[in-house]
Amino acid sequence: MNQALRAEPSAAPVPAFAGRAVLLVAGVVALAHFVCSLRGGYWFDEAYMLAIGRHHLDWGAADQPPLAPLLAAGLDRLAPGSLAVLRIPAILATAGAVVVAALIAREFGGDRRAQLLTAVAQATALWITMAGHWLTPYALEPVQWLLLIWLLVRWLRVRDDRLLLASGVVAGVAAETKFQVLLLGAVLLCAAAIFGPRELLRRPLLWAGAAIGLLLALPTLLWQAGNGWPQLHMGSVVLAEADALYGGRPGVAVALVMMAGVAGTVLALYGLWRLLRAEELRDYRFLGVTAVVLYVFFVVAVGRPYYLGGLYGVLFAAGAVGFQRRRLAGGRYGWVAWPAVALSIAAAAGMLGVAAVSADSAVGESIARRTAAAYRELPAAERANTIIMGQSYIVAAYLDVYAPDLPTAYSTNRSYGYFDPPPESARSVLYVGEAPDELRDHFASCRKLFDDDEEQNQWLCGDRREPWRELWPRLRHLDLA
């Protein structure tokens, strides 16, 4: 009997949407990120997206699906050099995630206060706050994950199968943004098969939606297949970087939780417990299981601290509704909630400050200025046969973005290594980096052009000994070393 009841749409009245309050929070988020966009320079991954979009736009790249570079290219053409315009999609996505998280709380039965608390928690999640105005895949991803989950949660209540079709479209677009949504979808379906609602898997439009999603993702998957699946090799790269940047597995395990924010961490942990244990959320248990499985996977595989950013909102919603039930039962938690919200806002403001400092343009402009000076000092005949190469994809992207008058940069690192190799006419390389060790065995000479202690030096390597078409595949690499 219980299974039969759960197979029907919920008859419980849905609380009113706290539209004005939630939209006010989303508006404040958008305004704060827009103000941050008016100063500083490109975040290095943002410069990377722009460089790919300007010079190498394709159906994929070694470590990136094409959506973020495509947006960067279009907005840069619309308003060349405008950071504020470039960052509009990221800002809208970050603000939109606030609204969608509140809508999930409403579907869970959350009243206006629960929806508002969810919105504030989403608005003050730490990593999302810091990266929420950079046009990068990880700024666009959270709203896509939350929208996908909201469609599933709403389907559970109203049983409108068109929502399942729409979820496939969202998943397909998300796959053109970051590949992690493929893992999310697989875990969600497996969790639903084991813990219910199994009826979800018997709906034809679910699989029709999945087919649409796969069709939307197919171009970038074919690009990956045609280039040897470089994305699959990024795992070892992320592992090595995690050891240096986050303290390995223990650091990632802590960061994946703490990046939810001050109040968000409490809400997320309580919300996870309720999704796994509360009887009134039994139909949504597969969401809690999905969160646990992905957390364990990202810790064991050593992912990045922001990999769970798209799941925070659903946990916030479940936690906020749990506190609502305690409040309605006579509990008094306001004296704790408001200080926690205040601390969350203060921490988020601090992360915005960190973002402004981190995206300083001084480094990129310095690299571009010194490289331009070195290139122009070369004799004209030598310049015609010289390419510019960055030691890392970051340096190459900075050169492409901050020195648009120079020829397009090359690099053997990350996606740059999978772009077209230099022309055979290029006998010399103006190399920008700590040292041209990767080139020394393949050129007759390499000499430093400036006698100083700058970290990113300019070197001239001349008289290439091997054809680029043979040399380039051997030199390309995904790690930063």
C-alpha cells in the first residue's frame, strides 16, 4: 500500500514561493558579483576559456567541453576586452542557483522562511561565492546540477513526464560545460534503482530525455574519442595538483564540506541526515545516497574542492525544511540561525575580496609586456620564423589575452598541446617560462634574453632539429610540471 501511495503525485499543498525575498537575495548576489567584475583582471582559467574561444574554438578541448569557450568568444566579440560583459553568464548562473535552490526547498514542503534560509545558504557558499563571477565551467555548473535535480524532485510530486524530457536537455547542456554531470546522472539513476523511486526508471520520457542529453553531448564526446580521450588522463593530473594545493585526500575531504559555507555546512550535514533517515523525505532518499557516493568518490579519486558545488543546494533545502519542522513543533532556533547567517555573509564577503585579489591583472600584463618587448627586439627576418610558446597553458593564455597584437601563442600543455602544431617554417621559439628544458634536446641553442630574476623568463631557442609534426605529439602533456 505504501509503495502504491508513493507512486502517485503528492496531495499535500505546496507552500507559496517566497519570490520577493528569494529574488532579493539573488539580486544582491548578482550585484555583488557584477561590482567585483568591474576591477582586477582575468582569472587564469577565465583567460584560458577566452583564449580557446578566440583562437581554437572546436567541439572540444583536452580538458574542456566547448560551452564556456563558446560563450567567452561570443561575448568578447560583442564587447571586446570588457570583463563586465564577459562575466554576465557566470553572474546570472550564480544568481540563478539561488532561486533554483529555494524552489527545491519549496518542493520539499519548505515555507517562506525555509526557502529564504536555503537561498541565503546557497548565496554564501564559499567557493561558489569566490568563483561565481568568473566565466569558467565550474561557475556555470552548479545551477545546471540544481536545475536537473529540481526537475526530478518536481516530477516526484506532480508526475508530469515532460519534466523528465527537460532534464535530459539540461543534462546535455551540462555535459557541454563539464563532464562530471555524466557521473551525476549515472549515480542518480543507480540510486533510484536501488532505493527508489523505481517508477522513475519505467518512464519512457526519462530515457527519451537521456537520449536527447546524449545527443547534445555527442559532439564533444566524439572530439574526445578522436583525440585519445585526454579528459580521462586528467585524473592523475588532478591527483598530483591536489597533493600540492589541498593536502591530498584529507584536505579534499575537509574542503568538500567546508566550501558549503558557515551556515551552509550545518544545513548540508543536517539535510543529508534527513534525506537518508527522515520518513517524510523517503522518496528523495536517492538524492542523499547520490551525495554520499559522489563525496566518497571525489575523496578517493582526489577531486577538486568545488566538485560538489552543484549538490549543496539540495542539501541546504532538506536541512532548512528539517529546521522548519522543528520550529513548527515548538523549537526555538532563531537565536542560532541569525548569527550563523551573519557569519555566512561575512565569510562570503571575505571570499569576494579574495577573488578580487586573485584575479589581479599585474602578472598577466607583466608577462605580456616583457614578451612583446623581446619579440619586437628580434630582427624582422628572425621574427618571421619564430613562434611564441608558453611553458604552461596559463602563460600561453595570458599571452593570447593580454598581448593580442602578438602572434597566437603555442604551448605543449593541456589543451594547447592538442591544438594544431606550429608551422614547419617556424625554426625558432620565443619561450616564456622558468626554463626551456622541454626544448633543449630538440634545438641547437637556447639562450635567456633578459638578465634578471623574473619567474617567467623569455628565452630564444633556435635551429630546430626535428619536424614539428613528429616532435609536437611527444612534447604535449596535461600536467603543469
